[in-house]
Amino acid sequence: IASVEPRVANAIRLMERAIDRPLSTAVIARRSGVSVRTLETLFRKTIGESPAAYFSKLRLQTARRLVVDSDLPMREIAIRTGFASLSAFSRAFASHSGASAMEIRRLARLAN
């Protein structure tokens, strides 16, 4: 991606460094030196989704790794991935993963 569109790569690096404190698309665009509209257009052309959708997916992928690979309480995982509440995290996680975080953790433990 970086060789194709450095502004998108920069935006993704910003997102990766801010997993625990989600940045708005406007902030990401400003820090990437482009307008919101330009950033959204670049993301759609390069990645096929909006910056907000990409950032949400990135946060939930990080959460899934923490659910599977750690013994952190779900509340701590929610905080570390920038969710305002445990219930917001639980809803987003289940919607993204198709199962609750506790169920994913239980299944991961059974597999090991």
C-alpha cells in the first residue's frame, strides 16, 4: 500500500498507533495532510472501504488477538481497543466475529 498510496499508508500507521484512542476521520485526514473527502476517496480506491470502517476492523482484529492470546479481562480489552464501554465492545465484537468474546476465548482454549 505504501508504494501505491503513501497518504493511505500514513493514515494506517496513525490508526495503528491510536488503537486505544480512536481518532476521527477528520483528525486522521488532517495529520495525513489531506481533506476528509480525499482520504475517504483514497481509502475506497486503495483498500475498498472507508477509513472509519478500516479503523473499526483494525481495532476489532486487535481485540480478537487480545481475547485469544491473553488472559486480560474483557473490560481491559475494551479499554485497550478504544471502546467507551464494555457493552459497546461486546456488541461490536460479536457483530464482527459472529460470537461473543468469551465464546471465542473458550473455543481458543479448547483448541490449544
